Amino acid sequence: MRCPKCYADMKEQKVLTQSGEVMIDKCERCAGLWFDQGEAVKVKDEWNSVTLDDGDAYLGQIYNEITKIDCPRCDKTMESVNDPKQPHIQYEVCQEHGVFMDAGEFTDFRELTLKEAFDHILDIYRKGNSTRADQD
């Protein structure tokens, strides 16, 4: 597979999880990571995924400016999105196949700050209260 950002070869890396192993694709040049559908969430809390994102985060920020990329699986244009729990993280998504994260983004994705966790809980609470208010 080729990297959707810099077009270098991507190499598979194995991450052991409680439910087996997951193969992640990592760019040999820019260190961006490709996660097939659901893999990023699956490996997020695994202790050994901490070493997965060892690329230069500064270089990742530069590559993050490139948002018009094609899915390495189907060649369709991917959508640039902000993570719902951590809106400062922007990555590219193919709804059918997976997610591409630039160097440094997966590390950030793994580390939900206390403020972000609180904000997320507050949003859920607000949505629940607005739904109840709509029913009254």
C-alpha cells in the first residue's frame, strides 16, 4: 500500500490486543498511520500501541495541511474530519475503509485530557437534557 499523503510505501506493523492481533499500516517516510475500519479505537487503549506513533509530530503537522487525499484502499476522496471527543485533532476518513492519521495524531488521540473528558461528559449531559425538554 502507498501512503495517501507522501506516496511512499507503507509497512504493516502488528499490535497485539486482548482479542488478537491487529495489523496497522505505517508510512516509511512521513510515519503516517492507516487504520482499517475500527482499528484505531480497538488499539487505542492497548499498552503496546504507545510505540506505534513514533514519527516526528512537527512533520505530521506539516502533512496535516494536506487534506485532499484519496483512500489507499478504494482511491475515493477521503473526508477531513475533527475527532468528536477531541476536536483539535483532524484526520482523514474513508467511510468504507478506514482512517489516516499523520505522525503525532494517534498519540494525541490516545491521550484524552481531563478537560476533554469533562467537556465530552458535559455535552452528553446537555444533549440528554435538551431531549427531555423537547419531550415536555
